[in-house]
Amino acid sequence: MSHPLFEKHRATLENALKAIQTRGYWAAYNEMPSPKTYGETAPEDGKRAFEAHLGQNFDLAQPGQAAWHGAEQSPFGIALNVQYPVCDVQALIDAGQRAMQAWQAVGCEGRTGICIEILDRLNKQSFELAHAVMMTTGQGWMMAFQAGAPHAQERGLEAVTYAYREQSFVPAETIWEKPQGKNPPLVMKKHFELVGRGVGVVVGCGTFPTWNTYPGLFAALATGNAVIVKPHSNAILPAAITVRTIRTVLAENGIDPNLVTLCVSDKRETTQQLVTDSAVKSIDFTGGNVFGQWLIDNCRQAQVYAELAGVNNIVIDSTDAYKPMLRNLAFTLSLYSGQMCTTSQALFVPANGIETEDGHKSYDEFCADLARAVEGFLSKPEVAHAVLGAIQSTDTLTRIEEADSGALGRVILASKKLDNPEFPQAEVRTPILLACDATDEKSYMEERFGPISFIVKVTDTAAAIALSERIIATHGALTAGIYSTKPEVIDAMTAATWRSKVALSINLTGGVFVNQSSAFSDYHGTGGNPAANASYSDSAFVANRFRVIQRRYHV
């Protein structure tokens, strides 16, 4: 008999299975904060739920608690003052291991049903999560709602769907009968048990604490593993809300809630102790190259799924929609002040300019036109604040100041500080555009996280495509783009992205942007270049998180 929650969510799972097969548009959760979907009182209820956390201890009743800690600084300047439990790392690992046996016994369908129930509960908390994401990351409200809640939940559901599909390929048992000619056949019964690899650790990032956490969290959970969530020190609250909800649903279904715990610490040594423990068999990480590479080099007992830095880029050859192209680029470079792992940093433009439906545009004309497009797009304060949000870290502010000084290239558009009347302490900065030559590789050929982009002058389009490919193969990228009216140019760029293994967007001029990724259709990352060794989501993202253990005997 199927688990009741599997039956409850069977239709959702079947639609998700169809979606990952067809890759067409499908959404499980409404991305718009509509009272019709979430309830008439949901906006106020969610805000009150968020505010109720402020200045309080966030109790999770976890084992090994020894202290409280919390030092989140909101980019919008509001006081958070939430304290979280600090627990002994070994106690969390031991508790997770003990809980795995009962989680294994629930079976693939039971785990799948419970995971989708958890996501359903989280979806009902979308407004609470959105406020938590907004106030810890600096995202504007709409992005915080969409990326922080329904889009993150869909990435989690996508991982659960792949996990179910891969596990469902394995039969629970079979009769094996081998003919022996005139002699009686050999007959054996074989059983196949799906067993989680071990404790999973998910190390969160400071800019997308749910969107980048849910794939690994639910991939590990759905495949039978305990999970310890180690959030970024400045974005703990969204992770804590998530873990509390997971623990509640687990307990309601007779599963030890210590299957999923939160690990909070202000010491890197604690994280290193956690991730190098022999019981930890998978690690999901999003963040900088230094610690990401340390994980890969030092956590040999675990499979590390790492999303690291990259240099996303766009080749601009020609266009028959010049102004729409500029508007699309202006939005791309402005969204969340460029604090996205998918934001384009380098735009490659031929030295002799580009052809458009408005006539030839020189390199300098393109630079000036793009600068005007960005300024125009952000000219209304309400639009600017909604799109830009706030700068998440002081490191990003330092990078902006360096770029504004002209040390990295000729300043085409300087970054401006905007005052947010609703949040006077928020650090809001507009994008900076820099012009440089392709030979100035030290300037543009490393990730400069934030609203910093380079318009790189290249010899010609062929050189631009070759440079794009070399950067991606050497430094990595999650996104690449091409604007061209020539099929042979698009074909050449397509072939280059096959070799360098990066997703390509072609001639985007409408309401889709190169730095956006849609669950169930777009693969986020390929696992084929240095920016990421895994993809959200594909079979490889889940299949190595469980093992099949068989037993057999004569019948």
C-alpha cells in the first residue's frame, strides 16, 4: 500500500515527471504573490510571522545545543537580532545517522510523498520566507518572493522528481531463474534495498539562501539521507524557517525530526569539522572559489556538488532589434545589482562595431547607448529600488569603489548611490559599465561579483567567440549569450558552447533574460566547466546519493 502522502501528491509528481521529460513550461507553485492563490490574509500573515522572529531565540529543539548565536546584518538596515541554536557538530551527525534507518524504511514512495508535503507547507509560508530572504540578502521584494519562495520550492520539487525517477527504476524484488538444460533451473529470489549514502551537508550562500539550498537539500533527503543545513552567517533565518518546517512534517509522520538539522556557527573551523567527518557523504556548496576548492580538495570521503565563481559573457555581433536588445541587457545588468551567479559580466563587441536595423553602430556608440539604456531603465526610483534591491556585503561595495576609480577600465557609466526612503540605511548602487580592450585580461577575466560589467573591445566576432570559449573553459560560466542576425555566427557560437559546456541564450529581446533560469525546463549549470561540477537538475545530481544493496537466496 502506498504512503498516504504519496497518494495525496501523486498528481503533482506525475505532472513534474512529465515536465522533466518534455522540458516545456510547467509550474507547481504560483510565482505571483496573489491572494487568490495564497489566501486573502497571506501577505499580512506572512509579514507578521517574519516579524515575530525578530529579537527572539529561534528554538529548534536540536541535540547537543550549547549556546545561542546570531549576527545577521540586514542590507536594508533593519534590526534582526535573531538568535539560533549552536549545537555540537558530532551530536548533529550522530542524530542524523540514527534517524536514517526509519527514513530508509519509509521507502522511495514514502520519502517522495513526505518531501512534496514539506514543499507544499513551505509554499504556504511563501510570504514569511520572502520577507526573511529580502531582509537577509538585499533582494527586492518581488525577487525575494519569487526566487526565495515558489521558484526555490520548484527547484526542490525538481530534485525530488529526479530522485524518485532514478529510485523507481530499481525493483524491490525479483525471481531470478536460469535454465539448466535437462536439469532443474536455478531459482533465486533477490531483494534490492535503496539505501542513502550517508549524512548530507548543504552549505548555503548569502545571496540566494533558499534557491541554491533547496536542490541539494531535497536531493539528499529524497534519496534516503539525513541532512545538516549549514547556512551562510548572514542569511540564517530563511534556512532556519525551512528546517523548522521540515522537522515539523517529519515528526507528524513518525520520523525522527533530527533527520534534518541546522548547524549555526561563527567559526570556519566548525564547518570544516562538519564537512570532513567520515559520516558525511555528500556536500552541496554555492559560493566562492577558495572555500569551494578547499571542499573539493579536502572532503575526499564525500561527493561534493559545487557551484563556484565564473565569468558569464555575451557576444554581440549584430541585431535587428537594437533598442529591445539594449533594454534586455539593461535589465540583465541591473537585476539584484548583479549579485547573481548568472549575471553577465563581459560583453564582447567587435572593434569596428555592429550592424543594426538602425544602421551601423560603432563600439563607442554601443557603449554610450547601453549606458543610456541602463540610466533610462533605472530613472524611476520605484523601478530602480524594486529591481536593484540592496548591496548584500561590504566586499561588494569595495569592488564597486575599485571599479568606479577607473582602475579596471574606462568608466562608461559610473555607479550611483541611491537613497531608499523606505530603508534609509540600505546601500543601493546602480550598475557600473567599464570599457576595456580584449588584451586587458586581468580586468575582466575573473568574477567581480556585483553590478560591474565590462564592454570588451575585440578584433572581430570570430575573436569574440574564441575568447568566450577560452574564458568559459578556463574560468567557468553558468550563462553565455549571443546577439546576431547571421545563422553562421549563431552556429559558431553554439558549437563553442558545446565545447566549453555552457548554456546559451540567443537574441533575447523580450521578457526572458540570460540570468534567469526556469525549473523543469532550464538546466542550471552543466557540470562541464569550472563554474559548477553539477547541474540543477539532472540524473547525475541525484543518482550518486543512494546505493542499491541486494540480498539473494535460493528458492
